[in-house]
Amino acid sequence: MRFVVLRGLLLASLLVLSACSSKFITYNGPEVTKVEIHKGQRLLKVFHGNRVLKTFDVDLGFGALGHKQFEGDGRTPEGRYTIDRRNPNSSFYLSLGISYPNEADRAYARTIGKSPGGDIFIHGQPNLKGKRGPDWTAGCIAIRNGEMRLLYAMVKNGTVIDIFP
């Protein structure tokens, strides 16, 4: 009988510990209606209406200044997009896809004979060891993993994201 009780306590403890270490959490706060990226300030702001719910420091693409124009320029896009997909198995902890490129982005890239690129995400840190400097991504927006865990829970697909210079 004592063995059964101890075994039950051990299993319950393991379940609690595994739940604590999960990268997926539940968010029960106000609905997120918009995300803003302020590239010059290196800030990501999460809004419900006009109220800021949360602010995060960000790293950007290695060519951070200016709007993304073509694949490989290292710039982070500017303009209005939406969160259009989620990747729970990202090489960068978790990630939220941004709907770049839009039609205007594709049209401009065509005029210069290049691809606009794609696969722009808000994501966590890479699953690799080593120190990175600021603005190390290929055009994405990076935040710390603990912050990404919260943002991933807060933001739903279809949420508007405005990216400012």
C-alpha cells in the first residue's frame, strides 16, 4: 500500500514538473487586437484596443534600416501585415509567421528583377549555443524564448501587425 501511495506521489510530481517545463501556456487576458514593431526603438508592443498590454525588446534583420525589398537584403519589412501562421516546432523555439510579402512587395521586387523573399517571423532564440550580436536575423523579429512563449499564447492568427521604421 505504501509503495502505491509513493508511486502515485512520484507520478503526480513528474506531471507537475513536465507541465511547468512546457513551452505552451494558456493566456486568459484581454484579446490582442494589434501588434506593433518599432524598429528604431527595437520594441514590440502588444495591444488590446489602444491599451498596451506588453512590451518586448527585439532584435531585427542584419540590414535593419529600411523596408525589406528583396530576398537576402537582411532587412525587416515595414508596413501593415497579419500574423498568418504558427510554428510550434521552429528552429527558433516558437514562431509566428508574418504575411510578408504582400502584393506591393512582390510588385516592387519584380521591377528590380529579384525575389521579395518570405518566411518572415517573430521568433525566439535559435536552438544553438553561442552569443549573437544585435540585429542578427535574416529579416525576422527575435525576442527571448520566455517572452516568445507568452507572445505565442497571446497572439492569434489574423492579428494585425504594423511594422514602423
